[in-house]
Amino acid sequence: MSTTDAPAARPTVDDGFGQVTGRGDSVFRGLATASGYIIMLALAGVAIFLVLEGWPAIQATGEQAYGKDNIVLFVWPLVFGTLLAAVLSLLMAVPLAIGGALVISHYAPRPLAKTLGYLVDLLAAVPSVVYGLWGIGFLAPAILPSYQWLQDKLGWLPFFEGPALSGRTILTASIVLAIMVLPIVTAICREVFAQTPTMHQEAALALGATRWEMIRMTVFPYSRSGVVSAVMLGLGRALGETMAVAMVLSATGIVTFNLISTQNPSTIAANIALNFGNASGLKINVLIFSGLVLFVATFAVNFLGRWIARRGQVKG
């Protein structure tokens, strides 16, 4: 073969990290790096805006702080309601998510598993306002008799003290949140379970373990960090949900563990959505300050989830 027929050498450049790569790789690396910096700048811009606009709320009192003596007394019931709704939703969603992920990854036949996976993923595409309409139009009236039964039978517990006069309670809002969190946790757990080494599973089965024993001895230990990170990411979604909670919850801004009463704690996101349109002056800064608290809490939860996932990958 003549020298004229030889393929041309691919142009290469130094990527800045001591490695010689193709020009296309360098362009892609530059675009990816720029995208990462843009995301960080946007996140920093949001944080700076919240700090600057929320800082004047430190001095808010009385009517400016929605009738509270200081900003702490205003934010604390909202933080309590946000955490209560999020924790309740996780208590309901996580067992269902882990069970559903195991069915999809290890129990159901492949055609059925694919169908279930698509249906679960479809739940994540439903807008939150649709969940809110379903919660206030169907779930709240349908679940009211159950709340009245809980009040009659378990009213001696502070959780079900009542009075159960409406289905628009913190427990109903938590059920709606659980359905919204379910596809996120299920999808992550499903992928983590599917990454368990096949040799480990086959070795457990070869030693005489049942399928459940194999899952308990190989799948769960391998995917522990992934499951924890999935739960943390679901918690971040539950903390920041706005419209569904604002539509379903009949909030009065009190601190209570009574889950079926008509007087319920509100959440930060729902409170901002309901009051921001009518706010003016320092009240806007007060609402922005509560948004700053939610921003820090959500960022911390998501960062913790990512850290746990990476720590598990390093150990693996």
C-alpha cells in the first residue's frame, strides 16, 4: 500500500491534564467543564440572593413577622411542619419503594418487570398540581371515615386525638407526598439492586440459600449506601414540594403532632406559595428568609445523600 493510501493521522491536542486526546474529546471536556461551572454559578447566585434579601428579616417583629415576636418564632413552626410531612411520607414510601424495586429487579418476569418499571417512572412525570387536585378532590373525602375511626379507637394517642372533621390534614398531605417520592426512591433502588454482582448472588443460591436469603445476604449489604442515598434524595424532594401540599393541607401554622386534626402545621414551601402574592415590604424578606432555611436544608440533605453514595462506591 502506498503512502498516499494510508489513513490520515487523527489530530490530537494536549487537554491541559498531561494527556494527549482527540480534538473532539477536548471540545467535549471543555463544554462539560463549562456546564459544571455555570451550574455552580447559578447555585451560588441563588444562595447570594436568598442571603441578601432574607437578611433584613432578622429584625422583623409583630405584623412584619406575621404576628410573631421574632423571625425564629415564625420559621420554627414551618420547619416543624416541613420535617413532619417529609418524615411521614418517607415512612410510607420507603418500604413500598424497596419492595417494588425488589419485585422489578429480582422477582417479576422480565416483561412484567419492564412494564412495572415504566409505570413507576411514569409517576415521576405527573405534575405536582395533578397530585394536589387528586388529593383534595378524591383522597381527602375518601379518607375522612378512616380518620374518624382512628379518633374513636385510638383517640387516646396524641397522633389521633382529632377532631377529625376534614380530610385536609397533615397525614393526607404526607400520603400525597409519599406517592410523589415513591418513583424517585424506587428507580434508584432498582438500579442499585440490579448492580449487585451476579457471581455473589449465584454463589449464595448455590450454597442452598432461598431467594430471600440471597437478597438479604448479598443484595442488601452491597446496595446499603445506594438505598440510603435514595432515601435522602427522596427526602430532599419531599422537603421542597410546594403545590400539592399547598392545595391539600388546611394549615393554621401551629406545632402539633396531631395528624388528623383540622389544625395543622404548614410547610415552608406551601407557606411561601400561599402568602407571597399578598406580601409587601419586610414581609417579602421574611418569606425569602424562610426560603433560605429551606434551601440550606434541602442542599444539606442532597449533599449528604451524594456523599453516602460516593462513600459506598469507594468501599465497594
